[in-house]
Amino acid sequence: MDGLLLTRRERLRGYSEKTGLIVGPSVVLALVELALGLWVVAIFVLAIAGMVALAGGSSLRTRKGSAVFGVCLVAAILLFLLIASWFISHPIQRGD
């Protein structure tokens, strides 16, 4: 189906479903970070996921693709956070 004959309400519902599927796993990660007391990291995760979800909600075609993209997005955010924490805890020069 190409979506040519969909009404405005149906298009908006499809867009919101796909956006929710993209941002859903990142919300779970943000809640875990918030439970650990890392509220700045939780805000960062939600901001990145929100921006990507707004762009990806209209470009992805299926809900399954949106869900897979959401899981890949949360994996990429988690990998970025792990690499950033490794760089912060292992400085290049020791400052004594």
C-alpha cells in the first residue's frame, strides 16, 4: 500500500505509531538512567531519541522497520555512552 488514499487522521496515526516505536526503547533506557540518579544522561538520551524519532517517523515505511530502528538507536546511544565514559575515565595525560 502506498498510502495515497489515506486520510489525514490515518496518516497522523501511522506517523505517531512509528515515532512511538522508534522512541520507545530509548524511553526505557532513560528511565533506567533516571532510576540510577543520572538525570542529565536521561535528558540527553531523550533529546537524541526525540530528534531522531521526529525525522525517522516520516521516512520509515513499516512499523516493524520502526521498531527495529528504535532498538538499533538505543544500542547506538548506549554504545556512545559507554565509549564516552571510557574516554572520561581514562585520560590521555595524567593530571596530578
